[in-house]
Amino acid sequence: MNAHEQQLCELLVAAAARFAARTGPIWSNYESGSVIASFVLECRDRIANGALAQDQKRKLWTIFAPTCDWDDVVGDVELGNAVFGLLDQLYRAEVFGTL
């Protein structure tokens, strides 16, 4: 795992905690904040093991893209931008290759 992936994994843990803390209805295609948190942590584990699937990269990128799930459910601009910046740097070419 390279330094950017390590940093991303650390930020994803913090982001998952923020998603999990959201209770009640959310504005998202996901059922709840805890469902998004579980997906984010699953992705973190797969990044750490070098096994993040193409569809997971796309979904994770979409969750943190500006004006998407992160902004609608959590809204912490600084953390969201940090996560998205790394996702964009690491996976942009692959994500846009699948859209």
C-alpha cells in the first residue's frame, strides 16, 4: 500500500464514523448512514489488501464527489474534500473509464 492509499484508509475510518453517527432519514440512495459507513469500511479494508473492485471504486468516488452523498448526509467540507481528492487522484481514470 502506498502513502496515498494509507492516508485514504485513515480518512475513510473517520468518514465512516461520521456517516454512522447520522441517525434518522437521510437524503441518499443508501438506506442509512450506518449502511454507507459499512460500505466505506469495507472499501477501506479492500484498499488495505489491494483488492478494491472496479465497481467499489466508482461507488466510493461517487459517495464523496462534490454535491453527492457526503455533502447531503454529513457535510464536513474539509474531510469530504480530503477524501475525494485522494479518491480522484488514485482512481479518476478508472472511474471515468466505467461511466
